[in-house]
Amino acid sequence: MTTKHTLTLSPDYCLEWGFWEAVRELLQNGLDQQELDPASTLTFEYTPQHERLTVGNHNCELKPRSLLLGISDKRDNKKLIGQFGEGYKLALLVLTRLSYDVTIYNNEFIWKPRFEYNEEYESNVLVITIEEAEVSSPGVFFEIKDVGQRAYAGVCEKFLGANSPTNVILKDDFLRSKVFVNGLFVCQIEKLSWGYNFSADRIKVDRDRGMASTFDVTWQASKLWEQTSDPKQLYKEFAKDSLDVEFCVRPTSATSNAIVEQFKAEHPGCVPVATQEELSRNKSKMTVLVPQVFKNLLVRMETFVFEKGDTPGEWLERFDHAYSEWLPPSGKTELAEILDASKGWCGVCPPRGES
């Protein structure tokens, strides 16, 4: 007996998606299923001689109700990538549009997607036929035929593996500036010095799993660097003002102390400053211009003696003592008013004798 389910999905939906995006959705669902049930292990296999890619999970099943758009059992679980209830349906649509032969082995049933003209909508729509299988499968497996080795290699470049560790810094050259979530490629941020694989509860991605907030990535990357046991590498990241450590404010005490000692060894007797204003204000001392986040760490761990310039009020008081006798009465009155107002002014002026 064969049943047919019609989805109101046009072949033109998600036109910007290609093979990777479709397989990514299947992998994302498989990873989420494995997270929900560790016994439901992810399968990701490629058979070169048959050009066949299989993605799926043991010990699970797909219900026909899951074909409804918006149906999802994962919406409140922040550890899972998928939250929108569309994933595998869109994958089937894209793969069918790209003319791949797809079969879903779903326990006692076999599901097949195809496009079919619908008179009511006057358009082709996605249709899923379901029939009983001669041999039952041990779970849900998406079998995609006619997958060339180049297409498969493209997927492998963007998938770190089913059990890849998360919340780690990726230091391989080919992974630099790439951001992954639960092992799946999300985006590339060129200003990052390193790659990262985050867990889904740390990085929020858009519906297409193709973009993450630069702020979120930078914040979480900084948190990883705070935990590093490699102070020499962290010193280099600070020194070059790397985006990766923009919010790295509290490395471990041991790491912070090692960084301070390295700075003092490389710049003996020098004071770290972060702005041109600080640089000009400390002309009587040896200074090193460093990024603000680097300076913040150094001065938090070590006492550096900085030149103190006059406040605006102190500068005006010097002017009053030196020149008030030459001012007319109206000028003296105005200067007194300015002096009184200056008590609330902040900041410092250049050291005496400088302008």
C-alpha cells in the first residue's frame, strides 16, 4: 500500500541553497538526534564505487506529522542546532531540485520525494510517497545517489565529524577564521586569526545555519582564550590586537603573570599605553603603545608609574596665579566663574610646559 503526502513547497523555495546546505540539514538533524539520545548514533557514510552518501540515525523514526512545516520537538532545547522545524523537508526539496535520487529508509517504510504538478495550486509541489519496505531498517537513513567525489569532499571540508569536541580553538591552517557549531560550518569571519567549534548553546545561528553574530563569536572566542594554558600565544594575540581576544579580560592568574613577565622582559622599564594622548602625556618615560585590552590586563596585574598631567581646573589655577593681576575687573570675575565651573571637569591636560 502506498500513501502520498503533499507539501506546499514550491521547487523555487530556498533557491540559494545547494548540495552542502541540503546535506547540512540532514547532518544537523542527525547530530541533534544523537544529542537527544546517545544510543541513536549518527551515520555518515560514503561509498565511492556507488557514489552513494548515507546520513541517518539508528533507533529512531520519522512520523508523517513531521512533514508539517513548523513541527519540531527541539524548540526549547538550546543544545540543539535545529529550532525551526523545517530542516529535512527543505533538504529533500533542494536535493530533488538538483536531480539527486533520494530514498529515506524509515524502519518498516520507504519514503521517496518527487515534484508533482498540483492542479489546485497550479504549480509543481513537493510530494512524499510512503510504502512498506520489504526489509526493515534499524532507524532513519537518507540515501543520496549519484554523489560525485568532489561534492562529497566539499561536505567533508565543512563537517568536522559527529563527535568533534566543541568549545575549542581550531589551529589547523585550513580552518583559520572558520566558525563551526557542533562540527558544522556556519560562516567565515576573515578578521579572526583562528578557527572555532562551538556548542549550539553558545552561538545562536540564523535559520539557514549560515551566519552567526560577530559579537557572539568574538565574545565566546575570548572566553576560550581566557582558559588557555599557552601564555606565549595569548601574548601574541594581545600584541597584534587580534579580534579573537577583544573581550579577553580575565585569563588565569598564572597565564596573566606570565604575560606580564614577558612584556617586562621585552620592554624593560617601559610603561604600556593605549592611546596617543597617553603617549604624549608620558614623554618623560619610556612607553610602549599597545592595544587597550592588552594594557588593561598589564596594569591589572602590575603597577606601572604613569605621568600625571594637570586637570583643567589645576591648569586654570596656575593661569590665575600668574596672570590675574593683569586682567581687568570683568576678566577676573569671568575667570573666577570659569574656575568654579572647572571643578566638575574630568580628564587631564598635557604636563606643564607642553601644549
